[in-house]
Amino acid sequence: MPSTTVKLILPDGRTKETSAEKVSIKEAKENWSEYSLEDGSVVRVRPVVARVLRTEEVDSEGSPIYQVLVANTVFVDVAENLKRKEGTG
């Protein structure tokens, strides 16, 4: 696949332009993470990976650094006692 140039934030906080190559996703399991809140509501979050790029940069162990574009799907199941009835402020 052709390479592209990306801006990468390195572990030490520096920004660097580097070449990267798109890596296709072979298989995905996108499970929900669930958080029960003190107010009785439940928040569910599921990350969805849209794109993965493998850069030419490496970490301290010599492994390539990946840039991952992630969108989060969020659902909140609000506790009944927090819901406002129609026509109330």
C-alpha cells in the first residue's frame, strides 16, 4: 500500500512528521464498556476503529508506533428518577 505522511506525537511529547502505511483490519471485536454511575444511570461506550497507520517510528523496545483513528459510540441509560416529565422545567 502507498505510504502517506502523518504528524505523530511521540511519547516524549514532541511532534514529528513521519511516513506511515495503512494497515487493513483483518478482524474486529468491538465490545461495550459499561459504567454504572452513582445516580443510577448506566453509560455504555464502544470504540470503533476507523483507520490504522503503521509509522516508520519505533518505541523504546523497537516496536513500530501505530496511529489509530477511533470514534466512540456512547449510549446513556438515564435513571428514571432523573428524567423530566413533559411540560415540567
